[in-house]
Amino acid sequence: MALRKILVPLSGLDEDAAVLETAFALAARIQAHVEVFHALVDPRDAVAFVGEGMTSTMIEQIMKAADKEGQQRNTRAHELFERLVVEHKAPRAERPAASGFSVNFLQKLGREDDLVAERCRLADLIMAHKPPANADAEPSLMLEAALRETGRPVLVIPHALEERLGRAIAIAWNGSIEVSRALAFAMPVLERAERVVVLHVHEETIYGPPASDAVEFLAWHGIAATMAMLPAGVRTEGQTLLDAAAEQNADMMIMGAYTRSRMRRLIFGGVTAEVLRRTTIPVLMTH
């Protein structure tokens, strides 16, 4: 599958810069189109989160504050896009073309997560920034929507990349449907990689095909991957995978998102959320 359309939802926050820098650089290299999407905040949505007993004056103040913040974020998103268009000499295009690097900016009024879920379903790749690194941080509503409600691969970017992405790739294999989808979506990147390693945290119960089968599958596509079996229980599963990727000098990781049931996440912890918080390399995820 060729990567022709990359969609980057912007929040109007500082973290946007690393994602858009990476998206422009990647699209220029593979001759793809980047659609930069920004959701304009509807101040009326802020009212849905106020408590009972609020006076009309207080509600009006909340709406004004939400509108002001929304306008500030919109301005920052526009300014970032225009700056990078100049820096990358990026051609603008609003209509589809069969090939070539191009970009455009689109904005709509509404809830960010709803619009992202709708717009991103017709993209070859979604790119978004990681959540804050503190222990209590959860993925934003925008990132949750991209992961859970689009059926498309999401490339999570922790920081601006100075070198080409995907030279050495680690695959966090657990046999799930989700990682199988991620593997299929990532084939164009895997085929260009210089080195691929399949990581598997050893568990007594296997919930799908073993890592050795994944290595064999990749071989059918001409990808000579190696395999690393990792001990369970020493650290959390997410940290085990991240440490192993670092030991392998991987510059990118591929994994399934939210592959466990809610009950297993409550008991054993959420691997997806932990990797999102702690990763220092880009992670391609699919739910």
C-alpha cells in the first residue's frame, strides 16, 4: 500500500511543531500529500462541562474564555503551517494528484475528537504528538479518537526527528489482531528498513500466532527480521518493550493499540498508555 495521504490533526499547542516538521519531511521524501487539520472550538461545547447552579453570567464567561483559547490555538496552528510551508518550499494542493509532495490546511467547527474521528478515516497515515510524560497523563481525546475510532494507523511522534525515520524498526508482537493490522499498514516502511526485530514478552498464554510466525511472514515479503524473546515480570510490559527497543537501537516501534480487554488492563496495566507516555522514539499503532 502506497502512503499518499498523511493527515496531521493540530491542537494549536507547542507539541504540534515536532509532528508537523516530521510529517513534512516524511512526505517530501516519499512524495506524499499532507493534510493539516484543525478543529475550531465551538464555545457552546464548553457549556456541556459546567456544573449545576451556574449563573448565566458565569456561563457566558466560560464561553468567552473557551472562544478566546480556541482563537489563540487556531492562530498558532495557522502560523506553524505557514512557517513550515516556507521552510520546506511545500507546494499547496487542494485537489488530488497521482504523485508528488504537496500540503493543504483544512479547518472545521466542532468537537476536536468527533471531527478527527470522521476526517481521519480516509487517510493512509495519521500523525500525532505523544501525551505528556508525567505518570498520570492519559492520551488526549484527539489521540484517543485517532486510535480507537478511525481504523487507520497512527504514528505517534515524541519529538522532532533529525534523521530519516525507520532505519531500524522494532515490532512489539503479541499475536493480537491489532498488531497484525499494524504490521500490514507498516509494510511500505518495513520494506525500506535496514534492520527489523520482532520483540515478544514471554507469557504462559499465547493469544495468537507466535513471534516466529511473524518473522516467517515478513520473510515472504523479502524482509529478513530477527526475533528477541523478553522475560515477563521483571518490569512492566511497556517498559520492557521500550528498553528492548533501545537496546536494539531502534528508531521506530510498531505495535497494536489497546489489544487487551478492559479487565486485563485494570489488572495488569495498560501497555498502550504506558508506551505512549514513555516512548522516546516514534511508535506506529493501530487498534
